[in-house]
Amino acid sequence: MSRAEPCGSLDNADTNRLDDLIIQIRKTASEALSFDKASRMAGGAAIKAAVAAGNLLTECKQSVGHGSWEDWLGHNLPEISQETACRWVRLAKMSRVTDLSAASSLTDAYRMCGILRASVKEGQSAAAPTCSQAVLRASSTLQKRLRLLLQKDAQISDAERNQLRLLWKELESMFSQVIGKKCK
């Protein structure tokens, strides 16, 4: 056991108390770091599951057809609210163009995709933007990143630069299609 390093004149009782505190701090710090890691792992698993559920819900929604979705969802999956289903569908769509690796929870992922805005006050969330707004935000972000990449990196070959331009045109086309569709 390591003893507390002296920082002045401490009597034996103070040194013993500091030794006890060091042990307690190490234990609680270890627990905090362990719980933090588990939380991030659970958050990542929740995000993956929500994206998978969103993809499956999208498939069901397409099969059920226009106008029947809400009734179908309420009857067949009453444990999933309409709002949650819509968020998962939107998250699945946006996860194709948004890197969610930094998200540690579903709320983080929703915010990164523009599904939720950062709360104005602690504990209060702002209204979620529409699908079109979220796609436009993601499109704008991607456009800025691609422009920056094309402008800054002189080491990109002309062929790679052309591939990036083609990718951008494809993304614009995909965004146009998504914007034309309703989320609900």
C-alpha cells in the first residue's frame, strides 16, 4: 500500500486518514471509469439496435402502404410509440450519411442527425426538425466537408477528385429523393 506523500507537516492521524481517502478515491474512480465504459458500450448497442429497428420499420412501412402505417403500428407494436418509431426510421436513414461513432447515447445520435436539437434549458428538449430540415443540415455539412477536402488537400489525384465530385452528385440526388418523401 502506498502512503500519502507528505505535503507539509502532517501528524500520523492525518497521514492515515489521507491513506484511507486515497484507497476510497481509487476504488470510486475505478467504478466511475468502469460504469462510464459500460455506459458508452450500452449507448453504442442502443444506437445499433435503434438503427436496425428503424430499417425494419421502414420496410414494414413500405409494405403496409400510405395511410395505414399509424394504425398498423399501434395494433401490431403497441410498445413502440409513433414518435419513437419515426425517430428510429429517421435515425436509420440519417445514419447512412452521418458518422455516429462519437455518439454515446440515442439522444446524442438523434442530435447528431438533427432529429433532436440541443435542449434550451436542462431537461427540456426543443422540437425536432422535420426530415427535410435534418437532411438539409446533413447535406450542408457534407457539402462543406467535401469542399474543404477538395480545396485543402493538394495530394488528392485528379481521378480521386473526380470520384469525390461524382459522389457529391450522387448524394445530392439521394437527398433530393429523401426530401421529397414524408417521414410519417
